[in-house]
Amino acid sequence: MTKRTVLTGARVVLPEGVREDGRLVVEGATLAEDAVGAGAPDTSLDLSGHWIVPGFVDMHIHGGGGASFSAGTAEEAMTAIRTHREHGTTTLVASTVTGDLDDLCRQAAALGELAEQGELAGVHFEGPFISCERRGAHDPALLRDPDPADVRKLLDAARGTAKMMTLAPERPGGLESVRLLAESGVIAAVGHTDTDYDGTLEAIEAGATVATHLFNAMPPLGHRAPGPIPALLEDERVTVELINDGTHLHPSVLELAFGSAGAGRVALITDAMGAAGMEDGRYPLGPLEVEVKDGVARLIEGGSIAGSTLTLDSAFRRSVVVDGIPVPDVVRAISANPARLLGVDDKVGSLEPGKYADLVVLDEDFALAGVMRRGEWVVRPPL
């Protein structure tokens, strides 16, 4: 018999809006219709005074729990996956960092296997096809032009699990590679780029649909030389990633992005590295070393910000409590939008019958109180 659990009393955020005193029925791994006469549930949980939102979907994440996806091992990958699940991220894409092409292929094969097993939603290649001038925490010695043959080599190594590739379209082969990615059903993301406004428009026309951590690792907005930011914000075909950790973006800039793009074109991400969920200290990021102090990760050499230590439950709470973004808009940005971009919105990203029972329980102050993934509690509400 399929286990049946009923959750009652909470404010439930559904695609059509917030339902007060809501009710969700979980049957096995999925959400079910609340059928009349279905009989008593195996478990009933009163979540009055709480919110229930869809499980978070992170499309840009490098590690957590002291582990990195760039290690290329299932053991490290699962440590990172479990860490972020405990913070509400029930679906995630593993992001690599710039490395030797053969090593990236090895990583992609290992991560692709986990994607085939359902542990990951896919693989995101961030580098090596990025700008040296805007490289951030990427090894400059390993950067290279996006030769379409090399792009194809990475996609083949991932065995159909590649979901996204971040590149600088101004580099030789950039636009051709964007077209190749779009034709292959892989998201082409503009990021770590030194391109200008017109170059960004060309990339979008070639098929780019995502801005990798908008504002970060790209030319700033200028009144005579606008750069890539307004081109990415103004085009309805582009979704912009935002890292809302209080370090990467000023609150006014976050407000600008939400106001310009609209909640339907924002994806909140962590860009988290291995230190997410851990104490301050030193951690690897690909071939480079990072020091985390007061929760901020920076390269040992050069001091560049190196990803984040953010988890999406913190991003959710900050977006509502600090930035005043309406809860349904945050849910779109942290669950529905990335699920749509990744092509998994038939299974996750919203609380609807037939989809996986992936959900997060938040208390009245929007602190995490529970996490369910595929009908099983990862973090059980303390009730």
C-alpha cells in the first residue's frame, strides 16, 4: 500500500497564489488530489503557523558541506547534495569550475552518472570558455577560447546530462558555440564576460537565454557604455541569475533586477562552493584555494570573491524579510523559474498533483522548519 500523508493548517504557496489554512496530500513520492472519501491518512500533520513552499531548485552550485563537485567523485558530490537538501534545495545542478579539458570530461562523466540516478538535475560547465579580465575565481592559465569542438567534447562527456554552459561570447568561437549549445538543447549562459551591449545582443540572438550571476563578473552598468547588464535585463528571452547573500549584490541592485526583469525572469542561485554549511577556514575551489572569513569566500591569492557560502533557505528568508519581495515572487524565482529553464517543471518547481512531493516548511519568521523530498522527510518539522 502507498503511504498517504496529509499536511494541514499552513499557508501553502500554489501557482495561483497563497492558500490560507491549506491542505496537501502526499501519496508515496508525489502530491495527490485531495479526493473526497479517500479514507484516513497514514500520517496527518498540523502545520498551523507555518508556510509550505515548493522545494528549492538551484541551477548554479559548486559544492557544500566541505565537498566540491569539481572533485569528480560520487562520494564528495553526495556530501554536497545532502548538505543543500538539508537547507531546502531538493533539486540541483552540479556546477564545475575552470579546469583542464580532460579533467572536466572526467568530472562530467562522474556527475552525469549521478544525474542518471536522479541525484542531480544535470551538469553546468562554468568555464573554461570565459574572459580572463572577468575570470573571478577561475585559474587564468586554464582559460581558453570556446572552440565548438571542445564544447562538443564536454557535452559528449556528460552523456546527455549537460544542462548549461557559461561562456564569454566575445571570445573567438563564442557565438558559434552559443548556437551549438542552443541547437543541442543546452542552456547557453552569458557570464564571466567582458562583452559590450551590442555583443550581448548578438549572443542573445544566437540563442543565449541565461545571465550567469547578473552584475557579478561582467562590466558594470554605464550611462554611455551600458555593457551587458541592460541587454540581459531588457530581453524577455533571458532569465537572470542573482546571488542574494548580502555580499554579491546591494539590496537596491536586487530590487532593480526584480523590477526590470520581473519575477518571472529571475532565478535565485547560491553559486555555493564547498564551504556552504561549514565554518570559516580554507577550502579548495577547483585548482585554487579559498579562505572563508565571516562567511565570505575569497581567493587566497588576489582576494577575489570566490563563489558563496549561501544556502537557498537563507536566500529565501533574506529576499522576504530584508528585501521585502512578495513570497509568491520569491517562490517563482527560487523554484518555478529554474525548474522551467532546466526542463524539469513537469516534476518539480510547484506544488501540484502529480509532481514530486518536494516541499519546504518555513516558520512565521521564514526560517526553515522542514524539508520533504519525494515524499520523505529530509528534515522533519519539530512538531
